[in-house]
Amino acid sequence: MIKRFLPYYRPYKGLAAVDLGCALGLGLADLVFPAATARVVDVIVPAGDLSGLARFAALLVALYAVRAALEFIVGYYGHVLGVNIQHDLRRDIYRHLHTMDTRFFDNTKTGQIMSRIVGDLFDLAEISHHLPEDIIMASVRLVGSLVVMLAIEWRLALVVFAIVPVLVAFSATFREKFRSAFRRNKETMAAINERIEESVSGVRVVRAFGNEGFEAERFDEGNATFRKSRIESVWHIGVFSTGVSFLSNLGLVIVLTAGGFAAFKGAVSLGSYVAFALYVSRFFQPIETLVRSMEMFQEGAAGFRRFLEILDTEPTISDAPDAVALASVCGDVEFSGVGFRYGEGKERVLERVDLSVAAGETVAIVGPSGAGKTTLCSLIPRFYDIEEGSITVDGLDIRRATIASLRQAVGLVQQDVFLFSGSVRENIAYGRLGASDADIEAAARDANALDFIQGLPQGFETLVGERGVKLSGGQKQRIAIARMFLKNPPILILDEATSSLDTMSEQAIRESLERLSAGRTTFIIAHRLATIRHAERILVLTEDGIVEQGRHDDLVASGEVYKRLYDAQVESLLVS
């Protein structure tokens, strides 16, 4: 795992060298004061050397000025290093997420992803510089103190060193406890983020059903679970830190007592005794720092493992080694023996579907709910990959086309329109990045959206709110259609694009969709059969595949499944 993290330092090796070099300097600077104190006690004070004392004070002031400069560099540039590494980690996971196939997002909750991108990466940013800094400073102080103590009085130094195995053994007993506790913290925090994301995104549904209390209870359950997990980890940290501190202080008491006897007997000078006592403090302090570093490492490791879980998830849909870019697409689409299911062990959604659609043809797909209408069309831009058979565009198997060129050739307009929380202009321009204002206005006009856009408070610059919440359903739909006019794809998929709209909005949208469909290969997924009466061809899809196809009048006259669907809708309209 450490090998996976180290490459993130490479672009900033100069910055890391400065940061860690200054950390080394800080560690060495902290070793000077006890030695200088010994000289004052043993030489300067007994001799009454006031000028020597002044020189000593000036030297210490200079030393602490240098130390302050080193501390600033470590504090500032260390955090800059951490922020840079966090930036690169976030960039990598974000880019990787956009390579993942639709199935990954079907099975992974948004709150869990957000927890890893935000919370886990914040911890990693802190650890990326604090951990190596602390290890270097603590190691220098630890080794340096031990060497000097051995030089002053090796027997006392051995007494100090004998306490170290006890501290190590004590620390080892908490290693697995920390690992499991921090892992639970991350998991329960992700669950809380997930609950918040869902309740905020669905706030209108929550309020419409008056379920604020229910949502609060569900959140409280997750919040209580996190509190319990966090308290458990804090308990382990408290016991651990207290134990280490007690053992360190116990060692200091033992050494001070033994050193005092040595000083009484004249085995060491008073100055050496004072210096030794200060070095003992310098010796145990970095041990406590290293212990805290272990806690920090365990917490960071838990976050990095969760980060790697996503980064190591390979997309199941990617460009083939010999993939070619689609160019000048006409729009011939052919399904040959296509079979598909949503994952291993699940029932087939599509079974041996054969379909040939000529360039520029408009085909409507109808059928009972769950028959696979949307699934069938989702296979064309490779949102999912087929299990059996093949799908070709202009005679080329879509698995041999680059994903980018394939999706550029396919446009999708859905019933549930997604708008970004920017301006109307930005949302339309998403269809072709860099489009001119004239092109954006022309697309809005073609989508029957120009009049209502110009009537908005800031026109094209009006902010639509999160997911377009400030616009009506019909307005959002027309912006989505304008976006598609701008993209200008040769193949078009309209998924229930006119459902759940008022009559006036539906009429305006239907007119714009007819303009949009002209000259394009168009697949219309329809629930209301009245909307596709004039389609060139209607396909009736059931769990048995495409069971009927033809024009509306022919299917009403001679079809079975289509006739039943049509009669049911007519009867429903008469009753209502």
C-alpha cells in the first residue's frame, strides 16, 4: 500500500526534500539545548563568567531564530505538499470515476463516493506530510538522545533503553484495535453522508409525504452508530496515549532517581546529570510522537484502502486495443441475436433480439413495463455491454468503435431531465462545448425554448438551480432538447420524452422533437401509444423479444399484444 502512495510525492520531490530537510534540522536543533545547559552548569556558572553566559544566551537566541524559521517552513510548505498530493489524489479518483461503466454507479451509492473523495482524502492530505515529518524529527531526537546519553553515562542509558521494548509491546496490542476502529469510522461516516445526500436530493418527496420525522429517525440511527464507533476509537486512543505517557514518565522517574545516586557519588557531574535528564525527556517525547504517528498511519491507511477500492475497480466497458473512431456516421443500426442481463445470476432482460434500422428511420418501441425498452436503447451507446450477439453502427461492431466517438454519434433525451446548477446558456452549451452564442440561440429556437428563456429574469444567464429546480418540467425538457440540437447526433434516442407534461408543453415539445428527429435515425421509447401513431415502424417488445412490428393502423388491426395495449389505454382514457 505504501508503494502505491509514494508516487504521489514524485511531482513534488523538491518541495518534499525542503520540507523533510527542515524537519531533520528541527530534530537536530532540539538536541543542542541540553548539551548547552550542561556547559552552563558545569563551566560558566562555577567560573562566574558573565560574558560567557551572555554569549550562551545570544547563541540560544540565534538557534531559536533558526529553529523558528525551520518550523515555519515545515508548517507552511508541509501543508502545501499535503494540499498538492490531495489535489492529485482527487484528480485521479475523479477521472477514474468517469471511466467506470453505468453498472458501477447502479451499485454504488453517491454518499459513499462523496465520503471517499472528501473525507478520506482530507485525512490523507494531513497524513502525507505530518507522518514523514513526525517520523524524521522523532527519529533524529530518539537516536541523537540515545547516543548522547550513552556518551554521558552508558549504564543509565541502558536503563532508559530497557523501557523501550515495554512501550513497543504495549503499542502492538493496540494495532489491530486501531485498524478496525478507524475502518468502522470511515464506513459509518460514509453511511451518514449517503443518508444526507439522499434526503437533501429528495427533499420534495420527503415533504410531500410528510416524512421529515421518519428521515430524522433514520439519520439519528446512522449518527448514533457513528458516535458509538467514534467513542470506541477515542477510548482506544485514550487508553493507549495514557499508557504510553505513564510508561514514559515512569522511565523518567527511574532514570532521575538512578542518576541522582550517580551524581551524589560523583560518577557524573551536576551539569551532565541535568543534561542527561533533559535528554531522557527528549528520548521519550519522540517515542510518544511515533506512537501518535502509528495512530495517524492507521487512520490514513483505512482511508487509502477505501480510495484504492475505487481506483482498483476496473471498468468493464473500455476501448478495444484495435478500436477505431466512428466518422461521418450515417446511422444504420443493427441488432443481431442480442442477449443481455444485469449481472451474473440474474434473469435475462433481452433474449436474442434481431433488429435492423436504416439510417434516418424513426422506430418506436412499446411494450409492457419491464420488457426492456430502455435497456435495449441503453445498449447502443454502450452504457452496458451485451452478453450475446452484436450491435453494429454503419456495419461496425460498436465494441470495435472508440467509446468517445460512439457516444458522440448518439443523443439521448429522457423524461427525467438532468440540468447542471449553472445558467440556461451553460446547460444548452453542454451539448457542444465552445458553441457560439448564435448557435445556442438557434438551438433554443429550434427547441421551442427561446420565448420562455427570453422571458426569464436574466434570459440565458438565468440560474436554473440544482438539477433545474427553478424551472418547470416542460421548460427543463425544452432545454434538454436544445442541448441535443446543439450536439446534432446522427442517432437519437427519445426515452419517454413527452410523458407527464401538460397539453401545451407536450405540443411544443412534440413539434421540437419532430424537427430534431428529421433526417436522424430515431428510437422512440413510448408509454402512451397516441404519441407514436405516425412512427414509420413500431416495435412491440416483451420478455420474449420483439414479437410484433409494423405501423400503428396495421398493428391495431392485426396485432395481438399491441392491440391489447392500445385498447387498455383507450379504455383508460374513456373512464377518466
